[in-house]
Amino acid sequence: MAMKLWSQRGQLLSWEHLGVASRGYDRSVAALSKLLEMGFDIRLSPAGVRMVSPEDTPCSHQVLGKIDIPSVCSPVLDSTNDNAMMLAKAGADHGTIVITEAQLRGKGRLGHEWFSPAGLGLWFSMILRSKTLLPNPGLMPLMVGLCVGRVVRRIGATDIILKWSNDVLWRRKKLAGILVERLESNIGEAFILGIGINVHHKEEDFPPELRATSIPLDAVLRRSMNRAELIVQLTTEIMDVWSSGHEQGFGNVPNEWAKESGSLGTSVRAGTGREILTGMVKGVNESGELIILLPDGSVRELASARIEIMGD
């Protein structure tokens, strides 16, 4: 039902056309209720159902024509990364993007779910292919973070922090998250870049447990940001950075992250699963590992850790 409404959004579809008789009244009501809960604008009448598309939906022919790369759009997906991974395994082209208005089980790092309601954020994944294995694949999340940080700064955001390895913060509140997954094959490797950005949320749109730690782009900019414009800028930036850095294995990323992250010198708590460390961020190494200076003067390089920024 969701795909039928989305493919003909803006049009009034009769109950008969939606197959309510064969589907059953209870199942149809449950499906429509689920779409409403997810944030879709569904208009019901005795004559039928109309889905109203957000004005700034990134899933429009005009937007996708500007991007000029292969794209797959869906109103609802379990996870754009899962869908993109499936497409990558099937041979999808370099640059293919998967966009959705809402995710049922958006994927975050360390097994977390990403809250992804309809019409409020930008949720997409991108497939990038390399014919040869990159020497330091751990740099990819940092590269994507740099791209997101540059775009949001370019459109007017200030006080942006890139928190290792996959969060984009505004004054320590999460604005965007990144999840990079890797697929090896006999023709090279593919990276699935999952990006989620909070855009139009009001405070009450976030679950209570996320309200104190999350921020939408509209609040940062103090104006409404067009999601269609945002995805055009992001995909363009990512493709440009990939093209210029791929041949060098993104060896410039550690220095660029040091300059642009806003994280150097911050005090952090790092949970590795085996121990909890406190120290000061010194940068990242050539593999993308976080370098922290411990209170005793020693230095640790962390390949995986849950990072918390400390201080007021």
C-alpha cells in the first residue's frame, strides 16, 4: 500500500484501487495507521486516500536529475544501508544512492538504531566502488564526516564538531550520523555510506531519551533547510572528494580531519569494551584510528571505541 500511495502521491486513490476489499479492512487500517505514525501525510475520505508528498522531498525527478547518478527511492525501507548492500552485491553502479522518507530500522554504529521518521530528515546510503583494495579503509567514515561537515558549514552552520568516528555535532548535540560498511569481491571492494541528518524535527518529534542530545539542521541554521537541495550538495561533495582522493588512498584525510573536526584538544572518555580511558584528542593516524593523550603522558591509538566528549 505504501508504494502504491507513494508512486501516485498527490492523487486520490479509491479504496477499491488500494485493494481494501481483498486486503481486508483491519489490515488496511493497520497499514494506514502505521504510515501515519511514521509521519506520512495521509488524507482519508469516503472516496479514498491521498498521500501528500513533502514539498522538499529528495525523491523527486527534478532532484534526481540534478544529481545525475543512479538512484533508488522508496517511501519506507527497513534500512537504506541494508538495501544498498543488497544492490552492491547484485552489481549496482558506482555512485548509486538509496533514498527513503522513513526507515523502520535505521542502522547506527555499534548496533544502535537511527530514529528516522518521514518528512523530517535526510536518510540515504551511497555505493562507492574501488577496483583495488584501499590501504586504509578506516579512513572512509572520516572522509564522509568531512564532506558532511563542509556542506553544513557552507550553508551557514557554525560550531560544528566531527566526533570520531562517525558523528557530526552542533555544540555537542547530534546533528548527523554516519555508518560505513564494506563489501569485498573479486572485482575490488564497495563501500556503503549511510548518512542520516536531522533536518525539520521539532523537540517533541524526538523520543524523550533523544531530546537532550539531538538537534535538527533547521534549529542550527534558524531557517528551514530544503532537503532536496541538501542531498544535491552532499552527493556532489562526496563524489568530488572521492574522485580527488581515491588514487592517493585518502592519505590527506588525517590532516584534513585534524584541521576541520574541531575535536583536537577536547577531553574525552573512551569505552573500548575492555576498559574506559580518559584523555585528550590529539588527532587520527594514517589508518583512521583515534589518537588520545592519557593523563600519564602516554598515547593510545584506538581502532574502535565509544567516545563521549567531557566537560561543561
